Amino acid sequence: MAFLPDTVGAFDTGSLFMTSTVFGATCEHRPFASFVRICISRHHSGDWGDCCVDDAVLNETALQDGGRLFSVYTIPLGLYTLSDRIWIITESSRQYTTVLFPSEY
């Protein structure tokens, strides 16, 4: 996993990490790296992206009671061909947040 610097947002993300697969993709494809940075910012500000309604409701509750936060972002067509979305998960402890492809869960 690769470390990403923390930023200011709606909640504490703790340390930010990405899987080696996501990290490799960001190193090879600059536009994909920009997309990932934007998604991290969206997640951190409470924009859960394309997650289902049930997950969005759980996230809103988690902001109050400290549960896990889960966001889904659809990768624009042609930007990265090995996956169609990324997930960002902040653990309930708020000690760390991870960016990953769904196939890596």
C-alpha cells in the first residue's frame, strides 16, 4: 500500500493508503491519478459518489456514531480499462482510509 497525505474535510480520515494496484495505475496514468485525488477529496467532504442509497444512509449515520464510511466512484470510460470503479473506505476507528478496486476487497 502507498501512503497519501491527509487533508482537511468533513471527518478524520487518519492515514490515507491505496493498494499497490491502484498506486501502480496512478503512477502509469496521470489522468487516473487526478481522478483518484478528486475522489479522495469528495469522500473526505462527505460526497459518497455512486454508492447505493442504503450505503449513503449508513455513511450519514456513521458520521454521527463513528461507523465505517464507504464511497464508490465510477471511473470515466477510457480513463482506466481494468476496472470500472474505485472504492474508498474509512475504517470506523478513523485511523486509516484505503483506496482500492472492488476486486481487491
